Amino acid sequence: MVHGQQKEAQDCSKLEAQTTVVDSPEVVGSLAVEAAEPEHVPDGGREAWTVVLGSSLALFASAGMINAYGTFQAYYESTLLPASSSATISLIGSLQIFFLYGLGPVTGRVFDANGTSVLIPLGSALCVLAMMMVSLAQKDHPYQLFLSQGVLFGLGLALLFNPSVAVMSHWFRRRRATAIGIVLGGSAIGGVVFPIMLQHLIPRIGFGWAVRVIGFIMMACFIVACLTIRTRLPLTGHISWRSAIDLGGFKDIRYILAAVAGFVLFYALFIPYVYIQIYANFRGVPPSISNYLLAILNAMNIPSRVLPGILADRCGPLKVFVPATAMCTILILGLWLPSRSAGSIIAFAAFYGLFSGLFVSLLATYVATITPREVYGARLGSVYIFLAIATLVGTPTGGALLKTVDTAHFNRLIVFSGSLMAVGTVALVAAALVSSERVGARVRRG
């Protein structure tokens, strides 16, 4: 009996860990269809890999812009919005992530019902329109950027991201981890390419045309995505909202600890992404180096998109997740806080990018291991509500702590981030202890 329960839990864990994604509830809807359908899954071939190409380009052009927001933050503070506070400016970027997580359950239900035929074209149009509106923003008019880059682009991103990942389950089973890793790598590559492009284009053609050039590149990527992303499995044809959120998980202490850990970790997660370039400029790092820090950080995210699922399959998600969050805590307090030279700041950016890239996929994977498969999507959607709130207020809180760009205020920002990481690590350790005690109790009863 015990052996059967453990095997079932392991099978569920492996199935969800293989997704290795910024996992969202709609992915699970596709998995449920797959589980009920024994027919052959292509697991490769021209059609399947064409879908991978389209999804990768969709995330390159959409989620890649989230990873590039640190460059926008630095430019807005110095040039476009000098009268606005750092907290106000960072709220523009955090709105994008808020919509991504907050609307995840909604886009999941629409994907289950109608596939990608509406979501991908509509999300593409909103993202391109948003960037064109950003290019027209006037100096010291932050509301224009709130509406265009924050709200409009955030909505487009939310419509694009989840279907681009979830559709992989229609085409892949054995190679799903590889396929989704490639797709998510597109967002990390976008976070490398777009900051470098902005740094080179703005001095030459101005901010407006630099953003328009990026907008046209995004348009080309989205056209390919609209032509290549398509579903294969039958769709439900109707939208069910009752399964979008499930609060039953809060009866389980492990689920509560996972939600707490997710909230505090994601509260701090994006602070270095937004403020690392500003910090480097403050420390006198040459622009030829500081302008590439965000690209370095995002480049190190690329292996983090693929490796977590492989390691979690073998070791369990918490055995990978806890060391990653502990390392981020050490890097923030032990390397970023005392850093003064270009070398130490570059080292922090590289290693933080490597370890922080694991967070989202491993949190979703752990939730999968403690949740019945039939309610996994809804319970993950409940956790994502906490993540949406945390990401909305996280970087603006950092900006409020950085009222003045000096050593004292940066120290407050860094210590605050490191402390949150430490609290999140403790919560995950507690979840691991509770899980091990439950396993031990089941073995003793058996």
C-alpha cells in the first residue's frame, strides 16, 4: 500500500517536473487531456519543432522585454522621467509581471476551451501596439508609460506566455522538458538581446526610434508565431471558471509553506534585475561594462530553464530549490552588499542569474508533488495570486528604499532583499521537514 502511494506520488512529480516552466494552470489542462488520451504523441518531427520555433519567438519578443526592464528603468530615471521616484518607475515593470501571474488562471481556461487561435494573435497585437505607444511617451509623463508599457504590454504578455508554453504538451511527451526548455530559453535570450540593442540604439537614433525598431522586430517574431503555433489535441469548447482557483490546498501545511515561500521569494526576486545597472553606475563601473550587466544576468538564466527539471526528476524539487534560494541569499548579502569593483558586481550578476532562474519552475514542480493531479492547475493558480501581488509591490518597495542613490540607501535595499530570500529559504526548509515527517509517518504505519 505504501509502496503504491509513493510510486503514484513519484509519477505525478516526474510528470509535472518535466514541464520545467514558468508553470501555469493551463499547462495542466493540456496534461489532463494527454493523460486521458493514449494516442501517439509526435515527440518531434517538422510540425512539432515548428511549434517550438513559434513559441520561442513569441517568448523572445514578449517575456524577453520583462527581463530587459532594468535597462528601461535606468533610462527613465536618468532621462525620460527624472521627476519620478524610483519606486514609481519600477511599478511600470512590476505591472507586467503582475498581469502575467494574475491572469494565468484566466488565460488557462481560455486556452483549454479555444486553444491558441485567439490568444496568440490578440496578445501579439497588444504587445506591438504597446511598444509603439511607449516610443511616443513624453518626458515626465509617467502615466503614458503606465498605460502602454505597464498595462497594455502586460495584458498582451499574459495572453501570449501561457499558451506558448502549454501548447508543448500537445506535441511532446518524452521530450517535453527539452521542448519547453528551448521555448523558455527564448525569453532569456530576449533579455540578453534587447538591453544590448537599447544601449546601442538610443545614443544613435534616440529613444523613440530605438523602441520602434524593437517593436518592428517583435512584430516579425509574432507573425512567425501566429503562423506556426497551433494545437493538436481536442479542445473542450467551453470555458469553466470554477476550476480556475482552489483554496482547498490551504488545509495542508506544506501548501501554506509553499505559498509563503513563493510570496517572500518573489517579493525580492526581481529587485536585482531592476537595480543592478543603477548600482553599477553608482559604483563608477564604466558604461562599457554596466550596460551589459543585465544581459549577463539574463544569459545565465538560459541553463536555468533546462537543468532544474532534470535535477528535480532525480532528486526531488526541494532538494534543488532550497540550495538555489540559499545561494541567492548568500550572493545578495555576501557578494552584492560588499561589492565595490566591476569584477565583484559582474560575478554577482552572473551567479544570481544562474540560481534565480530556477525559482518559478521549481515552485510549480513542488506544488505538483503535494497536490492531487485533478486540482493541480487550480491550486497552482491560487499560489500565483500570491506571486502576482508580490511581484507587483516588490520592486516598487525596493525603489521606496532607494530614495537617494547613495551607499546607505543601497545597503537598505540589498539587506531587505537578502532578508526576504532568507525567510523564503527557511519556509522551504520547513516544508521539506514537514514532508519528510509525513513520509516517515506513512512508512511507520505501513
